Amino acid sequence: MRISLFMTPLETRGALLAGAAAVVIDALRMTSTAVTAFENGCAGMLAVREVEEARALRASDPSLLLGGERGGVLIAGFDLDNSPRSFTAQRVGGRRVAMTTTNGTWAITGVAPARRVLLGAFLNAQAVARALLGEEAAVIQCAGTDDRLSLEDVLAGGAILSRLLSLGARAELDDAAQAALALYRACGGDLDAALRGTHHYGVMLRGGQRADIDFCLREDVFSSVPERGADGFFHLS
């Protein structure tokens, strides 16, 4: 298996997406939120880039929930923000959601040419690794923050790679993937310590989102792997 890792969406190479399985990671918080939503019975999730695009979708389907953030906070008129703790079974069970966020949904739409698109996080790293077994080529797309590297996304990519290798996959890692794996292994299991002092971690702390950080940095607690379907919505793979 050939594995490439892109640390920001600016690095994405379309030629490597063709025929590949792409895993998009926005560990703090969008892909963690999506994984949680599906654990709690979400019926489908569509990633869109713009707020007005989401509003137009709701106008054509009033049953659709709207979720997302700008500047880390709830968008006016939306049902849900981007906190995984908001996506409870009571809120999203049996419902479809259109999501738009500052970084994660942009990264998702950016890998549209891939044959498969999966959503990964620390929360479901083992499950994502299992979903990749048997692929000839895979791309790990980190969402980053405002087109800059976010260490939490790179570490989550390393977590998935670590589990993939532990499952016996024969993988040829590009340099970025090797770096992500080495950084993850160097953490020694203490992700919070590794991320203290990083930009996005600090932004979330100042925004009163300590509980979301703690939620998202748990490893292998969920088995859901959201995967893009033929209708463009993510469903469980």
C-alpha cells in the first residue's frame, strides 16, 4: 500500500487522489464531531463549504439539520455548532445534517476526486486503519487551521498509521507520513502534553472548549467510520 500524507490542504496533489482512499482528519473538531454523530445514530452528513450553501439545502429540505461554526462558534440560525458533545442521540438520531466549518469541510471537499473518502480522528483511529486494509493507495489529508499545519491532525494521522502497521499492512510511506508516524510515537501516549502550546489548542482553551479537547483526544473509543456515499452524504462504511 502506498500512503501519502498532506499536512495542509495546500499540499494536496490531485494526481495522488485518483483511485485512492482518502482519509480526512480535522481532529479538533469537525471529523471528531462527525464520528460522534454517527455513533449517536446520525442518518447522513453532507460537508459543504459555504454557509449560504447549507441554508439553501435546508430551504429545499426542511428536515435537514444545519451544523457548523465560523470563528469556533455557532452560526446564526443553525441547529448545531461544531462540538461533538452537541451531537447527541437526542439531537441527531435518525436525522441528516449539512455541516460547514472553517477548515474541516473545506478539506473534505478538496479530496472529492478520491475513489473513497473516509473521516478519521483519534476517536476512531483503529477502525479507520481496518477500513484501509487492502487498499493499494491511500491519502491522509490533514485539515490544518487556516491553511497552516495543525499538529493535532498530523498526530491523528500518525495514530492511524501506527494502527495500520500493527495490523500487518505492508505500507510504503512518503516522508510526510513517516514524519507523522514518528511524531505520534514520540508522544508516548500523552497527546495533551504534546499539544500544549500549539496554536489551535490555545485558541480552543481561550474559547472555553477544554471539554471538547478532552473529548477529542481520546483514542479508539468509537468504531464508526463515516464514508462518502454515492449521494455525496457521509454514511457508515
